Amino acid sequence: MSLTEKHCTPCQGGIDPMHQAQAKAYLADIPGWTLSDDGSRIKRRFKTDNFINAQAIANQAGDIAEQEDHHPEIRFSWGWCEVEIFTHAIGGLHENDFIYAAKLNAAVAT
């Protein structure tokens, strides 16, 4: 099953975050995203030609966050929208983060 077909599942903590090697393997499924140096977060900067398109991506990121109940950090300005995500309850990455990233990639591509 592809990441876009899955849904984020509630994570209450009590589990270890994903190992950096596993996170690197997941990156192949979410083009454009990068892994932080410590392997605890993923981030993507979407480039746009103007402010309104950057805002539209930020809105899509927010809509997907609400649908999946998984909430990233979203920053935008003229010409870009940056989305960074990790699972707060475990202080690192979980499959949910990659599900969210894949869904955002799909939404922005359309």
C-alpha cells in the first residue's frame, strides 16, 4: 500500500522514534523532502512564483493536517512555503510523518 493510501494513526508516545536509516529509506517515497541532520524531522520548501501560490500551498498543508490529525510547522512568504514535520509525542519521526508528506506532495502536484 502506498503512503498516500494510508492514514495517520494516533501516536500517544511510549515508542521509539524511527531510526535514521529507516527514515532515509522512506525519503525515496517523498521526493523533495529532506531529513534533518539529527534524523528527527523532515522538511520541504515548495517554491512558487508569487505570494498567493505560497499561501495556497500553506492552506493545502493545513487542510491535510486537519484531515490526518497530524500537524506540521508551516511557514510561507512571497515565493515559498516550507513545511516541517515530526511526531511530537515521540520527539522524532514516525510513519505518520511520511504519510503526511506524501499526501501533501500529491495535493501540490495536482
